[in-house]
Amino acid sequence: MAKIIAVVNQKGGVGKTTTTVNITAALHDLGKRVLLCDFDPQANATSGMGVDKNTASPNVYDLLISDADPVKAVVSTKYGDVLPSNKALAGAGIEMIGIDNREKLLKAALDALTDRYDFIFIDCPPSLELLTVNALCAAHTLLVPVQCEYYALEGLSDLLATVRLVKRKLNPELNMEGVLLTMFDSRTNLSLQVAEEVKRHFPGQVYATVIPRNVRLSEAPSHGKPISAYDPYSRGAEAYRLLAEEMCAS
């Protein structure tokens, strides 16, 4: 049965999609069976895996609203499998309001796929509304990317309050997978200070691997490839390889 991991932080620009795409590819390279569920209406993870977000059908929206077959929605790529998203998902939060068990629609869809994979990663939208609650209900654990910048911890208290509420009311099995430091620049005091602060707030829960600020990581999505395919010898690719090994060892 797959371990389902939600990659979540309601702040935008912290590296959620970059992490979801590249950890999927890195674990796939290690021989793991991995599925990326793109649960963000921007669908950047879909295109980052080389899948056309405009033509992929059925997609995650269809699973939630039209009860489409999850198996038929999966797109296989050289880097791992993808449950694609598109902009229609932006309206799903409103359409789901009238549906029974609306918080667990994604869980029901992923339950049909768990025996096919070792890991399922959910790329969450940068918000704390119904889509993210669905991801938290479907997940076993959370991976929280935190960028090494001034406002790094801002908003994390809101996220943790939502997690506690979901854990108490909807998904008592939900636990922390780990906190991942992203956009780390060892040349700056700020990155080092933020890293220390995050470790103090999350003792024993911060990955040893840190993701560096790396131009090649930001270039790769425009080519529809994870970093391991775009530039396998870059610092970014090496970091995600190490993260994948750390996750497998834990």
C-alpha cells in the first residue's frame, strides 16, 4: 500500500511544486513506484512532468465532480505516473459544497490506486480551503517545504492549526513526514538563521537534506522535465537524489 504524502504550505513560492515533481522523479529513479497527484488548479506539476494540462482527460477535477475512474486518469511518464490537473479545478471547491463527504472525495479516488504504488505525492494549492482539506484527509503524512527567507515561518501556525483540526475531526492518522528547507543559500547569514529557527520550531522533524537555490531547478519546468532529466549533475538534482535516499531510509 502506498504512503500518501501531501506537500503543503499555504504560502506561495516556497517550492511545493518543484519538490513534488523532483522527489517523484528521484524516487522513480531509485526503482520506486510513484504517483504525483496534481491538486493545484495552476497545474504546474502536470506540465513539469511533461504532461499537457490542456488535453489530459479525465483529470483530478473529473475524479472529484464526475466520479471518473481514477485508473483511467493516470498518465504514465518516464519520470513517474501523474494524476493531471487543469484550471477547471479552481471551481471545484464551490461545486463540492453540495456533495456528501466532500472533505474525503480525493481520499476515495486515491484509495483505488494505493495498491499500485509505493508513494503518492499530492501537490497542494497555496491556500487552506476545501481542496487542501481534501489533501489532508487523503494523506498519511505531510511534507512542508519552508523557504529560507525572511517570512519563512509566517503562516505556518495557521497551517498547523488546520492540520490539528483535520486530525481531530477527519483524519486521526495524519502525521508529519518532515519539514524541508528550500532555496537555501549557505553564503548568507539569513539562510543559516532561518534554518536554525525552523529546526527550533520543529525539533527532530527537519530533513538533513536541504534544497539549494539553483538556477537549473527553476529552468527545468519550462522544458517539461524534472531536474534529474534536465541537468542530472546540477546541485539541485543532487539535493533531490539525497532527499529521496533519506526518505527511503526513514
